[in-house]
Amino acid sequence: MRYLLPILCLVYLNACDETSTSTSEGSMDSTDLSYQVEDSLMDIEGGSENSSDMFMNQGNAGEMMNSAGEMMNSAGEMMNSAGEMMNSAGEMMNSAGEMMNSAGEMMNSAGEMMNSAGEMMNNAGEVNEEPIDQFLNVSAGNDHTCGVLSNGSVRCWGRNDHGQATPPEGVFTQVSAGDLHTCAVHMDESLSCWGNNRQGQTDVPEGRFLQVSSGKNHTCAVKTDQTLACWGHNSYREAIAPAGEFIMVSTAQRHTCALRTDHTAMCWGWNEFGQIAAPMGNFTLITTGESTYRAQSCGISSEGQLSCWGNGIGMPPEASFTSVSVGARHACGITEDQNITCWGEDSEGQLMAPEGRFKAITSGGDHNCAINVEDVLSCWGQNDQGQTDWLSP
């Protein structure tokens, strides 16, 4: 306090009474006091400047801290954005991984399908390269033979100068070999014919069919409505189909026979040897055969009795039959005990039947083929055109 009053006097009053300059023994004179005051003021100013500098430095530090905070906030936002991007990328990678897994599964499935297809193709190739020897039915023509294999395909062998032994592809149920042409019924009941067509014998009419028979130059077939259709050579009216309903037809060179739905026999065409004079009675099967000077027809009754009419072949042996077929100059049948017996001319060994148990037989010009109970084929007789050369694998 003792210094405050002089300072105030100097600052605000610019003078002080000299009589009050000394208040005690240790009082300073005004000059010394003035110096002290100036020093004090300078110290105060210096302190003020230092304080201002300090406040300025603190303000700058605050701004720097605020900037640093904003930068940290920005960095945080960037980190958050980066995290979100990483999460999105992770989801995308997961989705991509799932897609790759699905694609891998699809490729595996496709590979399995390709393997299965390859096996099927290999199996198909093996079947084509090594024909099976099991037959559903067989038909001997004049110099060629055709049969339906167990897989439904048709195979032919023997004379083929008119393409009669070159069957089309497809699935078939029955085949009939004629002289120089062949016909077969497809699984869908359509009909195909191939080979010589000089007499129109391969010109199949419209319709659906159950059974077909190829003669020398004409063809007849039973339709699905059980009516008959015939086409081709007709000089002896052999191709004029009678009205009515039928279950089976058989064509020869110049005459034809058929079984009605009541199992009675009916024949028409050339009749020089009485080959169309069918006897009365009920039959389960009928067959015709013919050469230039010989013609004969045969049928099996429901009791297994064999009846033949015409001439030139001879009389069948006494036996009960389940199947019979007439060739050009001979005939063969399967007896009730499943053995084969043949009769007629034997100039080509056509009567030399094999031993075994058989269920189907067919006779051509001078050769025969038969299917045994195991569906295996045997052929014998004339072979000048390879008509008996079916070679099982």
C-alpha cells in the first residue's frame, strides 16, 4: 500500500505534495519512487505482453487442436467409409464365393451328365459294333433274309442287288422278306418297304398296320382296323384285297391267303394247282409258297393239325404243329415238342434242320431260318447269295 498511493498520484494527479512524500523513516524520495513506478509499469507492461503472447499462443494451439480434431473426425469418417467398403467387399466376396460354389456344383452335375452320356454312347457303340444275336422274328425271302432283333432294329443279309437287304433305321415289330423287296412294320404302326419297285410293290398306301407280307412282286398288309390292303403286281388278281376283317395275311408269287377274324381261311389269285382252295375249319396260322411250277398253301388248326392244299411239295408228316412255313419247293414246321421237321425237295440241304428246341420258323426259296427258345437264330439250306450267313457274335 505504501507504493500504491504515489503511483496513483503520478498517473492520475501528475504531482503530489512534497510534504506527504515521507510517511516513515524508510520512505523513498519522489525521484526514486518515480523510477520505481516506471520500473513497475514496465514490468506490468512486460507482463501484459507476455500474457498476451501466452493467450495468443493458447488461441493458436486451440485452433490447431480444433483442426486436429476435425482431421481426426475426417480420418474417422474415412475409416468408417473404408470399413463399410470392406464390409461391402466382404459381402460381394461372399456372394462371389457362393456363386462360384454354385457354378462348381453345376459343373459337377454337367460332368456327371456328360459321363452318363458318354457311357450311353459307348454302350450304343458297342451294340452297333457287336450285333446281338437275339431275334423277335425272322423272314426268309427268295435269296435274302431279314430279322427283327431284340432291340427292334432290322438286320438283313444275302442278295442285295436291288437294296432289298439294306433296311432303314428305326424300331420295328415285324419284317417280311419277298423276292427282291422287303417290308417292315414300325413300332408306331407305320410301314416301310424297300428294294425293287418295278411293280409298285414298295408303294405303301396310307394307314397304320399290324402285319405285312412281301410276295414276289406284290405286298399285302393287315391294317389296324383289321382290313386288308394289297399293292403291286396284279396279273392274277393276287393284289385285290377282299372285304372283311382279318388277323393275318401271307403272299406268295401269284396267290395270297389270309385268316379272317373268325379264324377261317380265304385265298385268291392264281389257282392252277388248287392252292387257293382253302378247306373249311378254323386256323391259327396260314402260309403260302410257290415256284414256277409248284404252289402250295398250309394252315394249322386250333388243335395243332396241319392242313396243306396245292401240289408240288408233298404231304407233311403226322404230327401236331405250332408253326409252319412253305418255301419254293419245300416246307418246314415246328412240332408240339418244339422240334423242327421239314419235307419236300432237298437239293440244297433245306431239309437238314438243326437239333434243338425252337419257337419260330421261316422258309424262303431253298433255305430256312428258325429262332430257338433262347431267341437265337439258326439258318440252313442254299447259301449261294449268303442268305444263311447270319453270324452271331
